Amino acid sequence: MNPDTELDVLIRRSSPPAPVADHCVDAEALDAGLLVNLRAGVLTPEAQAGVEAHLTTCAFCRGLLRGLAAAPSAALDTRIEALFPGAPPAVRPSRWLAVGGLLAAAAMIAGLALLLRPSPLAPPDYELSAFGGAQAETRSENEPGDRRTFRAQSQVRLVVRPRQALVGPAPVARALVQRPGTTTLSPLPAALLNETPDGAKILEAGGRALFGDAPGAAVLVFAVAADASALDALAGAPADAEAPPGVTLFRKSIDYLLE
């Protein structure tokens, strides 16, 4: 539809039938821009009250206002602006602007989620107290000369203790082992672990119960965490895997002999 024809249609749609009213009741016709601004809700309270008072007595202007309920096309924006300088052009948000707004909102929500997501609890402040019945100086990784040899009939004992008196719930512990001939960690039965009233964690079991029936190099891992779920990532992990967030890890390399 060309602009002239569309303008004619808009005027016919906006104007009331001739028998009803063909002109504004005031000597100086109401500025059509005021009707547009009224429809857009941008008039001051005083101006809005004046226009509404006029509409109660003027059927012609009420017809114009009804016609403004349907926004003109983009082709008419310029012509309407020229005819009614006080009337703002119809607002049509760009589709890309709308999409950009949605993306910005999604980014804001994601950022808030990151900010509100609880951070991992700090690793418990524990230290290695005893290993194999002898005092150990290292806390986690082995140092030269610290490697132990156990046999199937040996009794293995590993103890870790809190460096300071515990406040609140005691951390949880889990023991895992990489047995000879394997490459990943397997959880040991929880029944092999004990806990003292001061929060110390003790792993105590026979060599065969820990390392199985095949001799060779093995790795014993003892983990302590404030949240039990933080320990789940260790099962099936390599024996040299880094400690997950919130976990204090103690790792010992073993030479395991059957006899």
C-alpha cells in the first residue's frame, strides 16, 4: 500500500462519521499531538487532566483518539510527524535490539548465579601424625626415604590429626588405594576407618585387606573434607590426581610384598 492511500485509510479510521461530529468543539482545535502523547502516557498530570476534560465533551477528538489505538506503519511515521509536530513517532524496538536485551539479561543472570553460588569450603587443617606406626614428617607428598614396604600379614596404620581444636562438625574422611597392576584409585571400606573424640582420623587394616593378592607398587590415599560430596571425585581418579577443592589429601607410595 502506498503512503497516500494508507494515510487516507488512517484519516478515515481516525475520524468519526460526519453525522456524529465533523469538527472539534473548541474554537481552537485540540492539538492532535496531545492525543498521541495521551495515548503514549507521557503527558504531565495537569496536561492529561485538561485533555481528558476536553474529551468528555468532544466526540470528534474522541474519534481521533480511538483511531490512534492502531499504530501507523513505518512509512507513515515521517508524514505524521510533519502533520503533527507535537506527536512522537511510533516506537518499534528493533528485533536485534530485543535479542540483545535478552542476551544482556541472560548474562546478568549468569553473573548473579556465579556471585551467589557458594564457594567450596576451605580444606580442613589436618596433618599426617603417624604412618605404619612410625612418626612421619611429611604431610602429603612423599620425600626421599619415606617410601614404606608392607607385606600381606603387615598391619598398616595411618593417622591424621587436626592442627587445632575443631570448632563445629568434624570433617569426613575417606581412604582409597591404587593396588598393584591398576592405574586408578578404588575406595576402601568405611569400616576400616575410625575417629577419635578430638577429630583424628585413623586408617588401620592388614596389608592384604588394603592391597589385595598381587605384589608390586601401590599408592594409599587418605582424604579429609568438610563436605562428603567433595570426596566423590577421587574414586576412579589417577593416584597422582590433585586434591579436589575443599579436600586435604595425604598420599603414600607403597611397596607391597606377599611374603
